[in-house]
Amino acid sequence: MNSNKEKQFTSKEIDENVKKINGSMAQEGMPLTKEIKENIKKCLTGQSTTEKECQKVIERYKQIYGW
């Protein structure tokens, strides 16, 4: 049994999840950019976390708006 508690997604599952998320966001008039899709894939593959990706966005806007 895998000691890692995180689910390991197949490439097909990752693509399907990103497509579903994009579809939901597009219905609200906010389709995902290529960059956001890549960030989601990084989170699903364990290359990053949602916390890290959120922090990157916060830091980007701090630099832009001088918070």
C-alpha cells in the first residue's frame, strides 16, 4: 500500500479534472488561462500545492499594487 496519503492521478484523470474545472468556470464567464490550467496540473501531480500557488498570486499582486 502506498504510504503517501495523496491520490495519484493518471494523466487522463488530470486532463479530465482540468477540463471539468474549466467548463464550470467558463459557465460563469471566467474560462481558465493556460497558466492556471498548468498550475492546477502541478497541484494534482504533487509538484506544487494550492497554498503555494495562492501565495504566488498574492506576492504578484503585492508587487503590482505595492501592498
